Amino acid sequence: MKNYCSGSMLNWTILMVMVIFSFSNSLCAVEEKMTAAVLDFEAGEGVSKGTAMTLSDYLRTQLVNSGKFNLVNRENVESILKEQKFQMTGFTEKDVAQAGKLLGVNKVFVGSLGKVGSTYLVNLKIVDVQSGRIERAETEECESENQLLAGVRNLVNKMIGLPTQPIPKVAEAPKPAPAPAPPPPPAYTYTPPKQYLQVSAPAGKNYSFIDVLVGYSLSTTMDLKFKRSTNMYAHWIGITLNNNANYVLGSISWKNLKTSGTIPFGLRIGGFFNSVLGADVEFSYESHNIVPQSVKCTVDGNPNWTFNFTTSDYLTVKSIPIWIDLLIRAPLDVVEPYFGAGFGFSLNFIDGPTLKGYTKSSTFSAPTYEMELGFGVRFPFGLRIHLGNNTSIFVEGRYQINEVSFDRDIKNENDSVSTKSLQFLCGIGSLF
């Protein structure tokens, strides 16, 4: 009985020792966890505040997962420090220790995140609240933002004495293979492109020209007047008035009679003797005849008469004028505008099949065919376009007036005819 009790007591003693030992280990494990707080990383040059706050949260997570610390959560840290009006940036170790006392922790983690060139620097310090000293400080260098999380994990491992892991390098993009060299170009003989348009007369250069021209009369009218100092009969000028061929009158005139005729054509020679001024001389031919029409006329000063021309051959004027023009140009490279003013003398052939006079015989009879000199003025304007091989083309408009006096070889007779034309012409010229 005595031995049995002694054995039981021994077993109970061993069991109690094991329980006490296990409980002591648990207490030691609990006691090893320190209370701590993490202040947000201070963002340096080249780092956003958002990145610094994200890494601060990641640091808290890693410290908790290490099993070594009991952390005050971020909201409580901010609330307590704000309530105590604690400055969150630019603090010293003493300031950190003071913050730790306010938070009631043993340790405070502080750090910074900055950038030098293209390298990120992550600094982490642990400050003992009781002594106000830095217990440990570590730094990690990262080549890119993608390595920052691995850098924080290594910092935590360094703080708690665990081995660190190498940070993976940033993979470089493979360099593209060099492009194969292009094959050598085939041998060929260079042929310069043909120049279809070139300037024969550079801007402002003096030059001379010979032009051949042809045109079209856009509008041509004729003024006609018969006048005698003594009376004449209507049939003398091949007309009837009031159905009376023997109607006696002193003068009769028509204004702006419509005409037709041949197209004007001719030849001219000229040039520009300085950068702006030039001149030309033109020889041309044109003809105009009165067409059938009903028109007002003035008889002996009375403008209320109406007369009907019934044929196209009452009067035809064929002119060979010689014009002299003074020209002004804009000295451009290829297209050269110009305008001018001129005067001329003309040799005119007046043909009136029903007009009576002494031009064909010594007796007073029809027809009249008379050659007379005339005088005119005109105003040309146009464009000259320079082409290759010393050649140019041109387009031109002009308004001209040609005045001719005639008398059908009758004494005391003073007749006149005037043609007024608005013409469009074009042509080609040779430059030299």
C-alpha cells in the first residue's frame, strides 16, 4: 500500500512539471511579441505620396505576419497623433519616441522612400520608445517600382533576423535581330526628267518678242454719219425717208450700229527694255459691216427717226491698222501680266454698194469705193506665259476705237465712220 502511494505521487509530480513547463513556454511566446506602431513612409523626390502609403500598409502586413509584433492599426495611430497635434513629417528620433509613448507601444517603425536616378531607395528604422534610440536601420535598393514589395519583405526579414531573398532583376526586352542589309540597287544610267515648263525670261529680264495673233470681236459697233453743207437727197446715200427717195436733208447719223465681220489677226514686234516698261508695234487686219436691224437715227438734229437696214452690205469698212503700244508688266517668273495704252493709224477701204459719189467714175453714181486714212486709240491687257525654247504664249483683251473720215469725192461733203471693238486674242511668240 505504501509503495502504491509513492508511485502515484511520483506520476502526479511528473505530470504537473510537464504542464507547468508547457504553460511557461506559452507565456514566453506571448511575452516575446512586442507592441509596435508603424508611421507612414516619408515620400522623397520622384515618389508619389500614394506609393509611399501603399508600401507602409504592406510593411504593416508583413510585420504582423512575422508573428513578432502586435501593431496598433493605422486608423488609431492617425487618430491619436492628430488628437495630440503631433507633426507627422520632419520628425527626429526623440519625436518618434514621444509618438510611441502617446501610442503606448515599445517600438516604432519609421522609414522613407526616395529615388536617385532610376534607383529606388527604401530605408527602414526601428526606434526604441524607452531609450529614444535607433535599434536598427536597414536599406534596400530597387531598380524599378516592381521590386519595391520584395524590398519591403527583405527589410522585415532583416529586422527580425531571418534570411533575405534576392530581388529578381527586371527582365530586359529582347533586342530585335538586326535587319538584313538591303540588296545593292541595280546599276542604271540616270536620265534627268524632261522639263515641260521652264522660264526663258527670268523675272525682270529684258527681252524682245515677235508674236502671231488671232482674235475674236466680243462686241463691235459702228457710228455712221453723212453731212453736207448744202442739201442732199436721200437716194444719194442709198436710202429712203418717209418712203421718199427724194427726201431733202442736210445730215443723218446712226449710233451703235450692230456689225459683223472677219476675225482680227496680225503680227507684232516688241520688247521690254527694263524690268517694267516695254513697247510694241502691231500690223493687223479686220473688217466690219452693218447687219440688218431697226435702229434710231438723227435727221437734221431730230433724234426721233427710226430706220431699217435690210441688207448686210450697206456699208463695209476693211481696216489695216498700225498700232504702237506702251506696255507695263509685272515681272514675274512664268506668268507675266501686262497692260498698256496705244494709238494707231489705219488704212481703211470703205465699200458702199448703194452710196453715190465720184469714187468709181466721173459721173455721180453708185457704188462708192473709197480708201481713207484713220486714227485710233486702244487699251490692251493680258498675260504672257513663258515656255521652253525661247517661246511664249499669250492671251489678251483690248478695247479699241478707229475713226475714219470720207467724202465720196463730193464737194462740201463731210462723212465719218467710227468702229468700237472689245476683242479677245491669243497667240504665240518667239523671244530673243
